[in-house]
Amino acid sequence: MEDFNKLEQTQAAANIQTQREDEQEHDPESNTLHEPLLKVNRTLSSNQLAIVGGKVSHIESLDYEINENDLFKQDWRSRSKVEVLQYIFLKWLLAFLVGLLTGLIATLINLAVENIAGYKLLVVAKYIEQKRYIAGFVYLAGANFLLTLVASVLCVCFAPTAAGPGIPEIKAYLNGIDTPNMFGAPELIVKIFGSIGAVSAGLDLGKEGPLVHIGCCVAALLGQGGTDKYRIKWRWLRYFNNDRDRRDLITCGSSSGVCAAFRSPVGGVLFALEEVATWWRSALLWRTFFSTAVVVVVLRAFMEFCKSGNCGLFGKGGLIMFDVSGVSVSYHAVDIIPVVVIGVIGGVLGSLYNHFLHKILKVYNVINQKGKLHKLLLSLSVSIFTSICIFGLPFLAKCKPCDKALLEASCPTTGREGNFRQFNCPNGQYNDLATLLLTTNDNAVRHIFSINTPTEFHILSLSIYFALYCVLALVTFGIAVPSGLFLPIILMGSAYGRILGIAMGSYTKLDQGLYAVLGAASLMAGSMRMTVSLCVIFLELTNNLLLLPITMLVLLIAKTVGDCFNPSIYDTILELKGLPFLDAHPEPWMRNITVGELAEAKSAVVTIGGIEKVGRIVDVLRNTTHNGFPVVDDGVVPPNELHGLVLRAHLILALKKKWFLRERRRTKAEEVREIFTSADLAERGGKIEDVIVSDDEMEMFVDLYPLINTTPYSVIESMSVAKAMVLFREVGLRHMLILPKYQASGVAPVVGILTRQDLIAHNILCAFPQLEKSNASKKGR
């Protein structure tokens, strides 16, 4: 999370300050029907910069619309039944491979984390057993320091976009924003090894977010046949050389990642549906479910294999599964009150966490923008602080005597696992805070979720643990390592849930472990604002269907309370990064302005002829940054005729292939197919600076008709922005033409073009500040 200031300065430069309106100006809604609804105070800005990963990048929109030009139509008509079956088979094959590879990578990460962290803790336990506390601390801090250094160096030097969870960028990509350098091979490799290092270092982060990113990287690489430099030129893969099929594959990857993290196949599908995916259909539902089913099979197979001791310290642990099925759940009327309280507290704490994290990320930007060295120092400082806390704070806890009913081998314990860690206590006693801190985060959750242990943890130890992890969750997220938000929030929520369970005492019959589960669910709903997917994930995690009613109630209350204060954590990060994400619901004031008025606030639309001179095309490409140009020719009736839309990438392709004519004429279909293929048109990228055109070629012509999308989506200039935004988002457009209400002589056939940036609320309000005043006055009434 860096370069926020640089991004804000760029936006400020793009948005020229305007003078304030008179206080006496009339409300825009009182204008007559013949007057424009709003006066334009400035030009509608369209900033193309956003923070992707760890740096400011130039972003583009994806084009999920089918480009129905002559070449596409010919390719579609020429496909045989065998080729159609190949396409369907390949979709399912790639979905299978996404699940298989994601499951294998998740197993690798868990094996590495459990063994690295496990052996590290075993050595620390030996030092503590020998009462060599300083040596134990030095070893723990040194090991954590080195692991954090490896993870941070990988992110800072090789793949800055691999830092963080990656879920906000995935959400933006599936919304239609091309987030550069997010799904490449370097990002995949750094995410894998960076996650191993960061999680093994004992930092307050999880591998759930990185696993979602890893699943999406796998899907993207499979869909394009490899990396940008080294691709498989398999003929079948040309079917997937478009944004629509890549979007579906990455959706499968995101659901597979969640499934791999939580061993939750249904929860993974619902997470993709509820949180990250913007477009959904039944066919995609089947493929995502198939991918998650493959992931579960892979994980289960390796878990069975590892039970025999073939995987080192990896045994039952590693893959998060917090079984609380061993306790009976019965509800009484009095239990409704503490359940409601947990939901309200979760909503309030989740909102507070989002608020403070927003502030801290801005502070981190000031540090990170100073250079790579400062990013490394920040990560290492957090690592040292974490090591000091997890080793030093257990000395504040009082030793508790072991229950006489327990076997001597189970209490106290000095090894890597066990609910009763001896630490600095004499024989027959244990340190409950050391039990929670000197272990992996996964095992810590298992300890707090443990059932039938009403006296295991003291309320003071849980309070210290909760306060510590609130601080660690805030200061750890945003450093230059792969990190997930799920596990830190679960740790915080389970701690305060168990505290509330202890405080309730005999008032309730619910087990304290169940209170911990409800607390974790409420804090996640209060911060992330998910309900259905979280409910299913927690049911699959805890293996107790009887928790369903109260879990649903807690999630609904926590989300409702959280929505009263601020947006979800992922929406907050999207806003901080400056990614132009289109929400599902337009702002109410968007009905007070038309798309025609937006077009008037923009620069004049640039059009191109159907048969255009090469010099004119080169001039347009060099002097504009537009990605689509309406094709307009002089006609008989009406005077100007709109033929469609041609993309910038296709114009550059025509120039690169020297598709030039000596005279102004239409080309035959055979001539076009000799030069272009549908696969050529699917390729994106290319810069006009890379095109070399001679002076003689500048006077030649290009027949653009075979490249024109003859059926672009268009709206009438009188349509409200709210309605246009819904259409733009639901169809997944990159360009939307604005047509005049009346066709007549002297009237241009195209009023303007709407892009994603034109529909962002902030950009509109900068051009039309009266809208914000009108909206504020309505709220005041």
C-alpha cells in the first residue's frame, strides 16, 4: 500500500480547481424543462492512474463485450460441431487444472509452513525448558527476522504486486479493470514463497488471501497458455484469447483459493459469487463448483498421506479445520441476548478496524514512498515488534494448575502443540497466554475454539491476547509481504467472543468455544460485510450444523451495524488505491443528470472514417489516448452515417501489418482473411510509438470496415446516468456510445462516448458540484 500521495497529486493535477457557486443559486431540481439540469463548472476528468500492488500504474478497462466485426462473424460461422465441443471440453479441462494446481500449491504451502514454524518453535521450547529465556528469544526473533526478510525482499525487488492479499485487485479485475502485472508467473512464484516466509515468521497474517491470488494466477496463466514471453501456441487456446473467458477462469481460481484455504468447497463458490464476481451465470456456477471439488479431493488425499508421518511435522494441522461438533448445541430464550450483543460488538469493532486501518495505510504510504529500503525496514520492524510481544507478554500471565483429571503427558506440555503450554511455570502448572502466543496462528484458533474447556483460559490472558492482536492486525497489514485478512480477524473475533462467553458465566448454556466461533464470525461480517459465504464457510470449518441459526443471526446483525458506519474493508482498499470500481447500485443523485450532460463536460469525440488515410490514423493515435473511435462516414440520408466502433488496438494492428491501399476502396473478404485472423484481433497491447510508417505510406488508405464492431452498445443522450451506469456494469462494457435524441441534417451521429471513468461518482461530482449540494440538502430535509 504505497504511493497514495503520488496518486493524489496526479489526480489533483488532472482536476483543476473551480470557483465556488453563489450561495443564492437555485436548487438544480427547480430548473425548467427547457434548461439544462446542471451547469458545467469544469471538464469531466478521467484519471488513468491507480495503485496496483505496490506502485502507481497506468490502468485500462477490460472489454467483456463481444466485438462483432466481419472477422469474428466469419470465424463463428466457420466453427464446426467438433470445434464447439473442443471449446466446451477445454473449459472444463481448464477448470479441472485450476483446481488441481491450486490444491497442490496449497498443500505445498501448508507443508512448508507447518514444518518451518514447527521446528522453529521446537527449538524455542527446548531453550525455555532449559530456562534459557534470552537465548530462546534471540533464536525466535532471529528466525522470524530472516523469514520476514526473505518474504519482503521477494515482494519489494521482484513482484511488488504480490504484496498484500490481492483480493481487492481481483475484485477490480472481475469488475472490468485491467490490473497490470497481477496474474503473471513472477507474481505467482513470489506469492507462494512469500506466503511461506511471512506465515512461518509468526506475523499476524494468514495465507487465505494469498491463496485466492495464487488460484487466480494459475487460472490466468492456464488461460493464456503460459507467461507473456513463453506461451504454448496451441490452436485450441485461441478460443480463450479474450477477456470474457479469462474472467470466468479467474473466477474459478478465486473460488478454488478460498476452498484451499478453508477446505470449504461450497463456501468458496459462494465467496466468488458474493464478494469478488461482478457477473455470474449458472454455467459458471457449475465450473467453479467443479474446481472447488477437485481442490478438496487433492487436499484430502494429501492429508490421508500425511497422517502416516510422511510429511514431517505436518499432521492433522495446517489446513484450517476447527471442529466443534463434539458439543451439543441447545438454544434458550436467554441465549438470544448474548448472541445479539456479539453481533452488535462485531459490527462496531469491524467498523473501527476498517477506520483505523484506513489511517494506518496512509501513514505507511509516507514511509513506503521513500524507497525500497524503507519498505524493507518497515516489514522488519513489524517482525521484531511481533517477536517481542509474543515472547514477552506470556510472562505477564499467571500460571494455572493443571486439571487433575488430565493425564500428565497432556498437561503441561513443552513441545510444539498442546493446550497447556508450560513455558515459565513449574511442573503441574501451565501458562495459558503462552499456549496462544507461542504457536502457529492456525493452532491458536484451534485452542480458542476448543470446546468443553471452561476454565482453560483466564479472562485477563484473553484480554491481553485480544488487545495485542488488535494492534498487530493493524500494523502488519500493509507491509511488503503477502498477507491475508481472514485469519487476523478470526483471531481477534474469537478472543472477544470467548471473553464474552466467560463473562456470561452461568447465564447461558452455550459452550465458550461456540462463543469464540460466533465472535469470529461477527467480526468478519462487521469488517468484510459478507453474510452467506461466511455462514457456509464457518459451518464447513466447525463441522456443526446446529450453529446455523445463531450464526445467521450474528452475521446479519454485524453486517447491518457495520454498514451504518463505513464501507467494507475491501471497498476501503479499492478507494485508497484509486481503482475505478463500479458499484452495483448507483448514487441517488445520478438520476438528476443525463449522459448528454456528461458528454458536454468531456472533450469532443474523435471520429474516423470507414476508409481512412494512414496519416490521419497515425495522427489520431499519437495525439489521443482513447481506446475506441466511432466510425462515421458521409451518407446521403442522414448526412452522416454511424457504422460502429473501432478499437485502438485494431488500428495499431492494421498499421503494423501494413494493411494499406493505394486508392480509396472497399476490400474483399478474401483479402482480409489473408492478413488478419480472429486470434490477431484478440491480442491486446501494442504502442503507436512502435509503429514505423514512411511518408509515402502516410498518403495511403486503410479499409477499416472489416475491423469495425458494427453493433456497439449505445444509449440516447436523454438517459439518466444512473440507468446508463447499471447497463454499463451489467453488460461489462468498455465503451458506450451516446447518440442524439433526434437525427437531422447538421446533427452529429454521435454525441460522445462513455467510459468507466466517466461513471465514477467522484469524477462526476468534481465536474458537477451542484449535485453534491442538492443531495446534501435532501438529506438535511
